[in-house]
Amino acid sequence: MFVSKRMTGCSNKERDLTKEATAAAAVVVLVVVVVVVVVVVVLVVVAVVVVVVVVVAVVVVVVVVVVVVVTHVVVVVVVAAAIVVVAVAAAAVLLSYQLSIVFIQTPGGNLFQVKSP
């Protein structure tokens, strides 16, 4: 069995505890990294969806304004207003959907868990 020079003076129990502590620390770091990556990816996706909804709403408004100016049709304004209201409501729902990271104390140590409302 390979024994490092650093641990030559240690007992087998101390070596085993050191290995267990190192493995536990590696697992905790891995869990934290995975949680952070998941949160960042979800937030980027939500941000992209919100930007797309807002861009579509702006394009719809511009098209409707052009159509109203050219054809003077008032009905189109009502339809456009309804579309904009739906787009803004969708953006508001997406913005209100927030991820929260909850710190949990467990018997084996501390873990982070992603919870969505």
C-alpha cells in the first residue's frame, strides 16, 4: 500500500479519517458547483425568454402602429393592445418565477438545495 511521506507518522485510523474528510470535502465542492451551474443556466434561460417576449411585443406594436397609420383601422389597435397585454403578462410571470437556494443543515453536513416556488 502506498503511504505518503507526510502521513508516515500517522496511524491507519488517522489515514482513513483523512481520506474520508478529503472525499467528503470533494463531494460538497462538487454539489456546490453543480447547484451554481444549474442556477446560472436557469437564470440565463429565463432572461433569454423574457428578452424574446419583450422583443416580440415591441415588433407587434410597431407593426400595428404602421398598419393603423396606413389603413386607419381602429379594430387593429384593440387587437394589438390585447397582444401587448398578454406579452407583458407573460414577461411578468417569467420575471416573478425566481429560483431560491436554500441552505439545509443535515446530520452528515451542510447541503445546498435548489427550490422553486
